[in-house]
Amino acid sequence: MQHTNEYEVYSTFKMNEKTAVVVKHRVSGSWGVHMSEGKKPGLLEYYPTHSEAWAEDVAENFVQGIRQL
């Protein structure tokens, strides 16, 4: 995952080849998740109307295979 000044990293979830990183946008304050699997390009999604707990649920669902890219 490429770190930028765009967000701050809060937590990381990993299982097998999948990684999900919960982030908070520095300007808007929106929570988001950067999801990646193996060497494939990752996807960063923001959830402007949801909480940190929501983003953590998305991250957990991704690494467990419930949520797909």
C-alpha cells in the first residue's frame, strides 16, 4: 500500500493473501478501506457517511472472503 498525505492509517487486517487497511482521510475525515490481494492492484474506498466501526467491518469482511474486489 502506498502511503500518502491523503490519509492516516488506523488498523490493518490480514488473512492469507488478502490485506485490508482502515484509513481516515486527513481533510474530509471520511473513513475508508484499502483492499488488496497478493500482487494485484489494490482498491481504496471511502465511506463518507459511515463510522470507523463500519470501515473495520468492511475490512474484516474482505479478508474473510465475504466482500470481493
